[in-house]
Amino acid sequence: MGGWISQWVAAFAQRLREVGWIEGISSTNLALAIIRTVSIALLNLLPATSADPQDMQNSFVEFDLQNSFVEFKDERETTTYDLRTVQVIQPGKFVIVETVLDNPDVMRFELKVLDTLRSHCARQEGSYPAPAEVFTLGPPDMTVKKIEVSLSRVSILHPNYRYKIASWWLPYFKTMIGTGAGYASYRCNPPDATEKEEYVEHRSVILNGIKNKVLFDCNRGLRGEFLNGDENDYRKARVHPVKSGTVGAEYYKGVCRTVTRKEPYL
């Protein structure tokens, strides 16, 4: 099931880049935010052991009370919750800022992929073998596919404009979305920014991570994500039940215990 979910996420993200359907919000950040939202939802499908913690109860979550952070680490990324940003809605229910930052080796790989895709913008439409130097995580442990350079369909917001996009399915388990291959794409000629601005924005997301507002209802076993990070109305969160025994459940329990000082409902 994870494979088709991964492909749907990638296709949807590319379509968002093509149409840029929300004015005033960077299409790159919008697509990445949606990918992240879907990835978070997939945490409710992954068993807790998939994060490979040595001791889920003691090592998976780190509490840094002095600096007011709660951290969750796995082999790909670190997810941090900033306790200074907690906005209490009612007892046991609050909004908090979450930041997801890739681990150094994955970050290095993603920067190399970005530069590789950017270099393919000078090529004609077609499929191209990935260069050897892009495999910075070592020998691939998933199917290696070719880099695709394509022209998109006409955009809704820019009817006379055609996008050139370079994209690639990532051949490592470390970069998976759910249980399917990860995906990277780059707009070569964005209509809403210069190519240089597009490149700088991609690098910024990789180096600084993705920041989101997240809702937790610790008395009801619920978690919610916001599509727009500037949204302040908690009623617009995409709320879903937390499934026991999953990675998402460990995030939920760790944050709830720290904020409420009580055992959360699950």
C-alpha cells in the first residue's frame, strides 16, 4: 500500500508545483508541506519498531527541559517540538510548532540531488541515467530509476506558461515516504520566481528543515496538521486519531507527557 501512496504524493506535489494553486504561498514550500503532512499521517501506519529505537520508552524521545525542546530521532531525521510555542486551547489540547530536519548524511544526499536535478535543466526532455557522484549514501538499496526531464501541462494560474521539471525517484530506504520510494523534483523555469530564487528556496528547506504547527488532543488520542503554517484557527487543522503501537503514537505520547505532565489517552 505504501508504494502507491508514495507515488500519489509525488504526483500531487508535482501537480501543485505546476499550477501553484494558492497565490501568495511559495509552491515549493506548499508542496513540501503537503508531502510532510501526508508523511506524518503515514506515521499512524508504521509500527513503532520501524524507527529502530534501541529502547522506545527511554531512548526514542529526548527531553531537553532547559531549552524547552522534545526530540525524536530515527536514522533519517530529527523531529523537534518547541515547548515555548505551546498554545493551550483547553486542558490537554494544544497547538505546538514542530520542526523536521534531516540527519547530516541524508541532508548531504538531498543537496547533491538538488544540484544534479538543477544541472539537468539544460537538457532536452527525456530520461537520463543518474550520475555516479549522486549516490552519496552508498550503494542504492532500492531500484535505481532514471532522472526525468519533462514539460508540464499548462498551468491554471499561468495559462500561457509551460513548466520544465527535472525529477527523480530516490533509491534509498532512508529517504522513503511511508513504505514507497522518496521523490525529488525541481522547477527549471518557475513563473513566480527566478531560477536562482527557486534554487535558494530548495536549499533553505533542506538545510533549515520543515516547520509546521501541530495540534495534539491528549485527552482524546487525536493529532492534527495545518496545511498553512500561518493558520491560527485550530478548527482548520486536519485531525485524525492516533493509532496505538505506531511511530506517530510515540510522538504523541512523548509530547503529551511533557506538556501536560500526565499520561495521555490512547
